[in-house]
Amino acid sequence: MGSRIKIKGLIALIFLVVLLISSKGAYAYDNPDLLPDHQTPIIDLARTLSEEQRKNLEESLEEYENKTGWKIRILSQYDRTPGFAVRKFWGLDERSLLVIADPRGGNLLNFNVGDAYYALMPRTFWVELQTRFGNQYYVKDHGEDGAIIDAISSVESCLNKGGCQVVPGLAKEQWILTLSTSILGGIIAGFAAFPRKEGDIIAWSWLLLLSPLWIMLFGLFGVAPIVTRTQDLLPIIRNCTGFLGSFITAYLIAQSTFGKNLGNQD
């Protein structure tokens, strides 16, 4: 009997703790006391921006809204947040974009996107925007303030062009990935192209047979991500050079190893 009472008491205690935590969490997600007493497009509770940056960005966002009608708002937070109270404070609607900077998660940036933005920039755009500018490596190199400003610049650039399918610009990590796939595509094409018969220079049948693989690696993953994000020709030239270099290297290696074995069998 006594053990049952203790178990019931423990359950009641756990329920009370959960209730207290949930009540605090609910308050944290709607705390209008943290809102400023005047209208401003930036609420910088985490002190992410310097005073000069905040002032210049406020003027820029207000000017951009007056000029285009697109509303962009910034909320930086750490251990305190006004939560849902910002919706009413800023009057967020379908033409509003709320940029939330919170370093407590694995990614600095989150976006509350109005429906009108999706007509110009799909959901995949916002995922790429978050992963490019909000990741820990980018924040480490450019700072939290740089990550916020660069993300907003990309959004404004796309709005000015009438929309984007992908985030403009090519990050260094992304270019390295495209270069790697280009080189891999060249290796596969080189091994496929080495001659199997005497008198042949290129084994066209094998090269065509494996073309879906090396064309996908070089074209779809090596070139397409570049041409859709930047007009800079240098990454294209580098990737093409990597593809040709790996193609020739793989071709010569295959010819000097597998080719000799085929010749000996004959």
C-alpha cells in the first residue's frame, strides 16, 4: 500500500514538473515585453549587429520596402525571444520575410516565409539559403552579422531579378564538390574509352554504354550547379580541365594495364 502511494506521488510530481516547464515554454513563445517601444525592422536581442550595422540595415530594409513592397524583418535571439508576438508587432503577411538568427541550434538562420515569396523562390531555395549562409563554417569565417547580411542580399538580388530557382553565387565548398564529381566523371569516361581491340583509339561502344554515368557526374553535378548560380567562367574552365585531365590519366592507366593484359590474351 505504501509503495503505491509513493508511486502515485512520484507520478504527480513528474506531472507537475512537466506542467511548469510547458507553462514557461508557452510564455517564452509569446513575450511582448521584449518588443521595442517603436517600429523598427530589426529586433537584435542577441546583439548580433553593431550599432552602425543595425542603423544602416534598418535604413536599407525600410527603403527597400517602400520601393518594392517586400517586407523583410530580422529577429536575433539567444535565451530570450518575443516569439509569436512579433507577428502582430510587424504585421507579418504574405509579402513578409522574417529572418530569425539563433545560434543555439546547429544552423544560425531560420526563415518564416510569406506565401508570395514562394511564387518567386521555391522551398528548395530557402533550404539552400539556410544551409549556405547559416552553417557553422560560414558563420565562423564571416561572423553571424555577415551571415545575416549576405542572406538578405541574396534574397533582395533574387527579388530584383523576378525570382530564383537556386541561391545566386557559388560557395567554395559547393565548387569543390562540383570539381570532385567532374574528376570522377572523367575517370569513369577514361577507363571506358581505352581500346579493347587492336587498331582502335577509343572504345566508343563502352564510352557510350557508360555515358549516362559520366555525363551525369560531369554535366548534371559538375557543370549545371555552376551555370545556374553564377556567370563566372573560371569554375567552368577548372571543372572542364579536371574532367579532361582525369579522362586522359585514366585512359593512359587503363591502356597500360588492362590493355596489355588484353594483348597478352590475344
